Amino acid sequence: MRVTIKRLRLVLLVAAVAVSVGDLRETLYAFPDDCAEICPSSDCNTRCYENEMEFQNGNTISCRDYGVYDTSQMCCGDGVCSEETGETLGTCYADCYVPGTEPQTTFLVNGSLNPTMPDWMWTGSPLYNAIAATYNGQAPIQFFWAQNSFGEVTWPGYSGIDAGAQLLANEVNALPAGEIVNLVGHSHGGNVLIRSTHYLDRPVKHLIELATPVNWDLPKDQAPRYTAGDGAQWRCTASSWADVVQLLGASPPQVTFYFLYSFWAAQEFEEASFYLGQGDYENWAIHYALYLAFALEADYFWGSSKIEWYGATIPFNALDHSMMHEPLVWNALPSFCKVGG
């Protein structure tokens, strides 16, 4: 069968677009801006950069990523990390940042669609205990923002998120001067954290988002998302690639384009399958290339709701939205997310 030059150029063009979109998505994976801030020693710093590409490709972080860091707490004396990296207790203490015992105030913030404080925030819950253990037994303060109904957390107003942010900022600003502050929020609670930084008159040490929808509409008032939270010394977002709720909580364009491109990809795949069955490889190649382009665009918008613009995004592969506020996620966060700095 004769393949025309015009059609061949079309296939190559569409394939090139598909590859370009895929490359763009890979670059969106965030990584700490400066490995030297995480790894004080030159050797650890070198290994940190060597593992940056593995992290950008979406692989789960292990202590090997920073040479001496465990996935839950600092690696010093940790048998699993020692077996993996080969470091001794002496070299570990030379390379690791050991968290201090100074008092810290940590706020634990709920997500949306909760008429009352959810049980995972209750005193003694698994996540509550895991956070307390991280900060030398200092239990988190449960901050519940009640204006979290569907109409209050969706476009165009997002009024509940803004109201919760102002209330949180008031509590944080009322703390004694110089006290270390950490903020931890699940789902839209993370957007409350980000929005609250516009009302804070003091710095935040750690701002940790758990399954927070990266909504292009938030924050509001012409304040781009990447400028929010710059009062936090360390920013981390834990996202699951299987979490549908993160997408549904994003902005209308993100949700709309995901479903549109998914629909078009399904149509092109069906067309490609038809022509393949007919033995028409020219039309099969055209429609299959279009399928790949649309599928990659859909994947981009899916990922756009999960990959934060500021700080590190920690990817998980198969956890649903409710599992993202469990200790298994908290303990898997790298040390710099929780106690670094």
C-alpha cells in the first residue's frame, strides 16, 4: 500500500507532539531546589543529585535517594537503611541532620465535605500518633474548618477555603513569637494551608499537603499558586496517581480537559483498531498517533491536579484518597518534608 508523503508527515508531526507532551509531564515532577540543604556533606550531596532523575521519573523514594536518609525518620542507627546504603553509625551521624528537641506547634487540618471533625484527626488516631512521634511526642493541634460543603469548596467562589484559611492564620499568628510552626492538611485542607500563608505574619517551617488537589484557581485574587506558601521553609505534597478525588477537586479547566482528551483518545483508539483489522496500516498509524497524543494530553491534566508547583511532590502509585491520611503515607515522606531544616 502506498503511503503518501503528506500523510507520513502528519503521522510524524502527531507523534512528535505526543512525545513532547510526555517530556513536559516528566519535568513537572518537583525535586528539592538545593540538595545541599538536605545533605550537608559533599558525598551525600553528590548522591542526592545522582538520584534526582530517578525521583523525577516517579519512583518511590528510598533512603538510597539521599544516600543516608531513611523513608520515615532519620536513618541514624536504622538497620534497614544501613543494610541498603552500607553506611555505619559513625558515617551516618556525620552526614545526617539530627532533628532538635525544641518545642514545635503542628496544626492538623481536615479536608472538605466533613460536617464534623473526621475520626482520622481524633486524639489517639493512627495519624495523630504518627505526627506526635515525629515531633518528639508533641501532639498536633486539630484545626477543623467547618465551611467545607460542596458549594463552599468549588468554583467560582471557594469561599469556605478562604474562610478556613483566615481562621487558621488567626490561630497561627496568635502563637508566641519565635515558636516553630508546622502545617499538615489533607485534601482541600492543603489548599487552606496554602491560602493561609497570605494572611500569616510569621514563617512556617513545614507545610505538608496530603492528597491536596492542585487547583489552578487557588489561591485567588490574582495570586499565582507558585507564589503561595513561600513563607514555609519546607514544602512537600504527597499525591497518589490512583486518586480520582484529587482531579475532581481541581479547577474546571483541568477536569474538563482531562475528560475531553480521554474521550477523544478512546475514539481514536477505536478507529485505529478498526483500520488495523482491515489491514489499512496507513490509517491505523494516523489514528494510533492521534490516540497517543490525546492520551498523553489527558495524562497531563490528570497529573496537573497532583504535582504541586512549589516544593517537592512525593508520588504514590495505588492509594485512594482516604488512604492518603494514613501513617503509611506519613512515614514514607522523606525526612526533609517533616523535620529538615
